[in-house]
Amino acid sequence: MSTLRLEIVTPERKVYEKDVNMVVVKGVAGELGILPHHIPLVTPLKVAPVKAKIGNTNEFIAVHGGFIEVRKDKVVILAEAAELESDIDVSRARMAKERAERRLAQKQADINAHRAEMALQRAISRLETAGDK
Amino acid sequence: MAKGMREIKRSIKSKQNTKQITKAMEMVAAAKLRRAQEAAVAARPYTDKMKEVISSIASGSGSSKHPMLISRPIKKTGYLVITSDRGLAGGYNANILRKVLNTIKENHKSADEYAVFVIGRKGRDFFKRRNIALVEEITGLSDSPKFSDIKEIAAKAVQGYVDGTFDELHLAYNEFYNAITQVPTLKRLLPLGQIQSSGEKADYEYEPSAEEVLNVLLPKYAETLVFSALLEGKASEFGARMTAMGNATKNATKMIAELTLTYNRARQAAITQEIAEIVSGANAQQ
């Protein structure tokens, strides 16, 4: 089975670098499954978990926005923040989710609502990555 | 003579204390410098990659008419100044602040023509003292800052350009050459100008469209440039502090050596005088 190299880079460090069989991401225009020899592509990403398939196992990485660059045998995801499954603090994410939901329910000024919405998305993405839905 | 001796001794002791402190600060700065340099290197792939993608879009699709790429008549200028929170770093803060202040004085007649964003307590206090209004300030950054720490101020500065609040954005920071050389630099961040495409050009598909992708990427790229300038500024800060404290330690050592010599001379003189007194006393009794 052919592989492609997946790299996830943030301004602080390289979070992930592995040969995988398939990458599944959520782009702004919809979900994408990328196999080796995909046509070169660039698209921004939504805040959502990225799924990397290696053999029969799946690895999840929480990627907060950013964008993806696809080449023939290489996929690079550039994001402002990204966390591996093992780095996620589930209880903290759950608290953040509740807090964001409360704020959204209160409906304050527009900026706050936007920020709460983003925080909620991040928290949900983290929880999904950690397998706690 | 005994009184002078005690004073010299006290002065030696105080210099020794100072030397201990400066020596410790030098070593701490050296350790932090290494870490800051590593952080600056670790951030490079991100910036490089982003530049590569942007240049291939801008050169490929002919959509280089994006407002962030082309310059427009300048009515108001934004400055983003990166300084440190703490002093004792030689000319680190003074150099960059003087440079910014001179540039502002030369190029602008009234306060309406510029807007200042500042990172670091030293810069904030400097501009506050001179009654220069700050649009946004951030202080108390950690020694290894995260992107999220400065995201807000960077985004605000970039947004100000996009909204047309000001027509160019300059970035002022200390460029890091090596541990003993840091050069205060004033660089135009926006408009980005024509980005040189480097090497191979891949023919990408863009989703949803090249313009949309560029709209998302360009502000991010500008923010990333601010972040790498900050990391470089941090490395410069520690380099400057290391050098300054190294010099202070050297000076203290020299002063201690000189004072010890004076002290020993004074001691010798006192002994000689005592002997002379005893001898003359003994002679007088004969």
C-alpha cells in the first residue's frame, strides 16, 4: 500500500511527521479524503480533527484552523495550533466547552459571541480528537 | 589610616556582591539565549512554507492585485515596536526606541499621521512618557512566547491596514546576528510588495478559489512575520543582556583588583607607620 508523508507545522514547532496511507480533513468547502498521488491542492481548513490512517489504525490530531497544502506524495498542514490525541486535557476541554456554551446562550456583543463560537469549536474538536464525544 | 582601610574593604565587598549578581544574570541569559535561538529556528519552516505557497499563488494566478500586496498613497503609518519587559540589557531597548522616535519625528508632522503598537513594558513606558498614544500594548510576555500570546496585537495591526486605518505598517525590532551583535531594524511589513517566488512552482488547485485562499493566507502570513520578529527580538534581548552582564562582570573584576591593591598598600603603610612609632618610642626611652 502506497503512503504519503503527512506533516503538521505550527509557528512553534513541527507537531507531527509520519508516513500515512490516507488523510481526512475538513476544508472550508467540505470534507476531503486525500490518498497518495492526489492532485496538488491548497485550501483553508475548518477547526476540526484531522484523521490520519496508517494501516488499520487511525490517528487523530486536533487542528485549529490553518490550511492544507497537498502535493503528490506529501501533505503539509500549516496551523496556528495543533495538538496530538495524547496532549489533550479532556477535562479542561470539557470545561471550556461548557463555558463557551454558557456564553453563547447569554448572547452578548458580537465580538464576544464570535470568540465564544471559536472557543466552542476548538473545545468540540479537542474532545472529538480525544475520542470523548 | 585604619578608617580609610575599612571604607576600601566595604567597597570591595559591595563590588563582589554586584559581580555575583551580574555573573548569574549572564549565565541565565546565555541559557535562555540558546532556547530563544532554538525557538526562532523551529518557527522557520512555518514561515518558509507559507511564503512558498503565497508566492506560487500570487505569481501563478495573476491575482497579485490583492490590497495587501500593492502599495497605496500614504496618509497614515502604523508602527509595531518590539521591546523587552526588563532592562539591564545594554542598549537593547534604547537603540530601537531612539530609532523609532527619530523616524516618527522626521516623517510625520502631527500625531494623526501615525499609530503605534508596542510589545514590552520598556517600550510602553517610553512612549507614555512622551505622550505618544498607543493603539495597543502587550506586556509581560514569557521568555518563550507562544503564537497565541501575540495573535491579538498582530491581528489588530494587520486589520488596521486592511480596514484602511493606516496605509503602511512598519515593524521595529532588534535583528539578531549573533550573541554580541544585534541591529535595530525598521522594516516595512505591509504592503507585502511582490513576493519573490523561490524555485519550483507547483500548479495547485485552489478550493474554493485562488482569491479566497489568498484572502485567508495573507493576513496569517503577516501575523507570522510579526511572530518571527518577536522571536528574533527575544534572542537579541538575551544576547544583549549576556554581553552587557559579561562586561559588567569584567569591570567589577577589574575594580576589585584595583581596590585590593589600594587596600594592601594602605595596610602596608599602616604597618610601616606602627613600626616607626614603636622604634621611635623605644629610642626615646634609651
